[in-house]
Amino acid sequence: QKEVEQNSGPLSVPEGAIASLNCTYSDRVSQSFFWYRQYSGKSPELIMSIYSNGDKEDGRFTAQLNKASQYVSLLIRDSQPSDSATYLCAVNKYSTLTFGKGTMLLVSP
Amino acid sequence: TAGITQAPTSQILAAGRSMTLRCTQDMRHNAMYWYRQDLGLGLRLIHYSNTAGTTGKGEVPDGYSVSRANTDDFPLTLASAVPSQTSVYFCASSQQGEVTEAFFGQGTRLTVV
């Protein structure tokens, strides 16, 4: 089993819809979790971090963490075409980050 | 603000040649990382350093070496490049701890021919 798993997508949503991105991880030692956005040809950009069970909201983004189920998700409300990118889930274990392969999100106007 | 600077931005390298990818950060982060990103394989950790003077191996360390003489610089050296090292290389840094929010440089696109 991969340490961090994401559906590769693409996930296609219309403009204004809610995009839901999911990630599972295998190691219960993991303590902190991150979502990065990567535009084509660019470097990953940190958009959300979450450390405790529950929800964390920042503008149009909500990260959700369920440590019992080893599951973390990212919701993007009112999706915009500019949100079209690959979203990487990252998990911190022993002070190094392990990344999933990413989910491509396409938001159509 | 500079953040993390990588050089060069891109490079074509003949197989068998050596090369050093440079990475400098001005955020006074104590931890630094090198990742490679390949289509279908995602970001994979090559080497890391939790503090100046220490380094560790990541998931794919073979063929690469690093050094961390000071807080700001973390060069990655390919001693004898092979075509399988063709990739995009990202340097990142973070304030080490339980919360490891890492920030990335702009990347180096390396092609080994």
C-alpha cells in the first residue's frame, strides 16, 4: 500500500461548484497534513495545513481530517477556472513530507 | 522576497558528467529537502537535512549526494549523470518540527542525454 494515495483524476467540475479532493494515508504515526496546489510547469504552493481532527476553513478552502479513518480531504467552494491545477496531499512523518501523486482538477467556465 | 532560489533553471547534461544543483534559502529555516518529480510518480524525496551539518537519505538517494555546510545552502550533486536522472528537481525548506510546512523553490529541469 502506498503511503499517501490520491485519485489521479482528472476531476471535472463546473464553475461555481464544490470540488472535493480526497487523500488517504497508511501510517498512523503521521501528525500533520498539507495540501499543495501545483500549476503546470510551476512549483508546489502550500494552500492548507491541518493537524487536528475536524475541519479547518480558509476562505474558499476547507481541509478535513479524520485520523481514525486515516483520511484527509480538501473542499473548494465556488470553484473558479483559476483553481484548475494539480492538488498534492502531503503527510508529515518524522519531520519529512511524503506526497501523494496528486489529483488534477479541471474547472470549466 | 527571495525565499528559496534554485539554479540553474534548466540544464541539458551529457551522461557521465557531473553537476551540482544549487539551492539557497533566506528564511532561516533549519530543514531543507531535495525532491524529484516525474510524470506518474509524483514528488519523491532524495535527501534531506534537518539542520546544518547533518543529512539523511530519502526514498530515492542513489546517484545523488548532498552537503549542508551552513543553514542557507543545500547543494545536490550528481557525480555521474545517467538518463534516468532526467527529471524536475525541487528544493524545499521548512522550520523543522511536528509542523513541517515546507516551501518550494522554482525547480530545476534537468535533461540527461
